[in-house]
Amino acid sequence: MNEDEQERKVQRVLDKVRAEYGFVPLVSEMMSKRPDVYLPYSELSSALFFKPKFLDRRTAELAAIAAGAALGSDNCLNVHIPQALKLGVGEEEVLEAIFVGAFMSLNRSNSIALRCLKTATEAKG
């Protein structure tokens, strides 16, 4: 695919993203400047969120919300929460996904800190 074809394909993908989300997320906007990187990225995103093989789209969005909460990524949450609601996910389901992600993040922090404490106290004797 030559550069002109890549640019046209990038524009088609961005138009689809804008139609689906109502805007183009910053990551897509910035990555689209490198079609060789953006096009494979957008294909992966599409496969995971628009054509998941084993999950339904609602579940994929809830997983993204849980991950976004665990990572503390307001940008991801600002994409995936409205998308989940658009797909008919209830506010209670979104809230629970947020709690699951937050809990996993909390538990990761506890696990790291408590292992360090245990190692330090065991080394002390």
C-alpha cells in the first residue's frame, strides 16, 4: 500500500472512530500521523472492541472500564464508559466494573507493599 492509500485508509478509520465515539481519542489522533503504526493498532482495537471473538461487546467494554479504573486512566474511562452506556450497559454494571478494577489496583499495591514489609522483617530476624 503506497502512502496515499495509507492516508486514505487512515482517514476512513478516523471517520469510523468519530462516528462511533463522537470524537477521535487523542491516542488515535496522534498515532494516525504514523499510518504504518496506527493502522495495525486500529485493527487490533477494532477486533477487540467491535468484533470480539469470545466476548460480547458489552463485556469487552466492561473489561476496558475495569482496566481503566485499575490503571487510573481517566482518558480510557472517558472513552469506554460512554461507549458501554451506549451499548445498553447499566450504570450499576459500570460502577461494579470500576470497583473491580479499583480493587485489583488496591490489591496490587497491598501485595507489593506487604511483600516488601515481610522481606524486611524476615531479614531483620
